[in-house]
Amino acid sequence: MQQLLNADRVAIFRFNDDWSGEFMAESVTEGWVQLIQEQKENPKIPANVSKCSVRHLQNTLTDTYLQETEGGDFAKGLIYRTCNDIYNSGFSDCYIEVLESYQARAYAIVAIYQGKKLWGLLAAFQNSAPREWEAAEIELLAQIGVQLGVALQQAEYVKQVQTQAAELAKATERQKALSITIDRIRQSLDINTIFQTTTQEVRQLLEVERVAIYRFYPDWSGEFVADSIIDEWTPMVQTPLAINPAIGKPTNAGKLPRNETFVPILQGEKLWGLLVAYQNSSPRYWQDEEINLLAQVGVQLGIALQQAELLEKTRTQTEELTKTLQELKQTQVQMIQGEKMASLGQLVAGIAHEINNPVNFIFGNLTHVDEYAKAC
């Protein structure tokens, strides 16, 4: 464009969200300063190239017209603005100083719209002398501005598609990692192992600095029973629960940055505790998919806790049944032994009776035998 128009400079100026801005690209002939480099050192250079509303503050020139009017006439649909000679256009001294900082003597500016949004300006500058801008030159600039807007919109669309694809790929990877995490949680029915596996896997999964499990007691007091942390942080086990207030400004979706996010852990219909993820170093805008993933792990953790509790009850019942069975066996042995002793007693008594009968007969006839023997 600079060569086609035979201009001293052609530059692209981009607006920020607050309607301040900066030069993004330029082509300039030899002998003139490069605005992109100069704007890094000189606060006058990024000033806008439209009208002027300048404030003198500590001898520093700052043109705030477009910032105060949210894009000025260009935001209202104005396509172009031209100036054949800055010294014969009725500009204020402040605006002339701004244009002199661009080394401009004449200029032609067209708006660059990205859809319906004013994205920036395409400006041609004549530095060496005044210039009468022809209609064909303005039309050429305007056409290039339109094509730039289309290209920017396409680039933005491609960027959105790439972002969505990256987010989808990341979400897919997280779901795979979530499945692995759930499988690892289910591999054990030991409570401590479940806690350790959950906190460690979720911390790596969400790429956070700490994940902790907080347990409620019947009186709604409680304590941290497990956590997984990066090296420089202190463990939270046996410390009280503290939820920090939101810090910072909300996003367009109404999200506030927080140091932590948490989901409930339900054991059946009972609130057992909380699964908490922390970003201690700075507040974080927690995404919906992150909270949803944390919630899924919380559900699985609740199920695992139920299964562990059921196993513990089963073990307790098994131990009680085993103990009862042993007592029954012991009682049975004692009863059998008692019956055996009773039978033996009866047998001995019978034998003794049988023995006593002839003995008594003999004893009863000893006198007669003695008399008989003496008679003989």
C-alpha cells in the first residue's frame, strides 16, 4: 500500500478494549522514524490519529479522544477521514503536536471493521509535504480496509476453531484421565488408600497446587483427613476449614477468581464431607469443566466410601459370626463331654451294682460257712 500510494508511511492502528491503542504494523520510507519502535519509548506515539482531546499532565502529551468517545466518529460508521495539510485544517495546537510526533503533514485514514466491531484504523501519511488525496486513493484504502476486516474476521474464526479444538482435545484427555482415576479409586476398599489416590490423582488432573478431603462430624465440626500438595506448601491435615472470599473482577460469564473450589461428598444421602481443590499462589478462574470433573470424582469418592463402609460392616459381622460359631462349638463340645461323663457314671454305677450283688451274697453267708466249718 505504501508503494501503491507513493506515501511516506502506511500504518495499521489497533484499538484496545478501553479504546486506547497502538500501532501494529507499518511500512515507512527511509529517513522517517519507525512508529512501532518509537511508541515503546514515547507515550505520544500511540495517541490516536483522529480528532484531539489532549490533556497536559506533567508535560506529557496524551491524546484520549478515541478513548473517551469509544472510537469517535469511526465507531459510528464513518469509513474514512482525510487531511491535506495539518497546518491548514483548523486543528488545535495539541492535535498538531500529536500529528507532528508521527512526522505527518497530511493523512488519509479508513476504518477497519471486524464484523460490526471497530477493530482499528488503516492510515496513510504524507510526511514531506501537503497532499491532495484523490478519490481513487481513498477508495483503494477503503477496499483494503474492508479486506483487512474480512481477513481479521476469518483469522478470529480460525482462532476460535483452534481454541475449541484444543479445548475439546484437552477435555477428551481429562475424561480419559478421569476414567483412569476412577478405576484407581475403585481398585481399593481401604479408606486411607482411597483418600491418598483421590487427592493425588485429582491434583495432577486439574494441575492445581493442592487437593484436600474435609470430613464432617455429626455436630458439623470436622477436619481435613487427607491432602496432596506440591512441595512448597504445608499439609492441611488437622487444620480447620477456611473458604476464602472471591478476589478480583468477574469475567464476561460472571465468574469470579477464587483460591479454591469444592464439591460435596455424599455417602448415600448423607453429606460426608468436601473435596477441595486449591490454587494457593494466586486466584484462579475455575472453568465449568473443571468443577464438573471435580464433582464426578466427588460422586465416585462417595460410592467408594459407601463400599468401604459396607465392607467394614461385613467384616465386623463376619468376625462376630465367627466368634459366635466358635462359642457354639465350644458349648457343644462341653455338652458332649458332659453327656459322656454322665454315661460313664451310669456305667460305673451299674458295674458297681453288679459287683455288689455277689459280694453281698458272699458276705451274708460268711457266718453260715464259718459255722459249718466248725461243725465239721
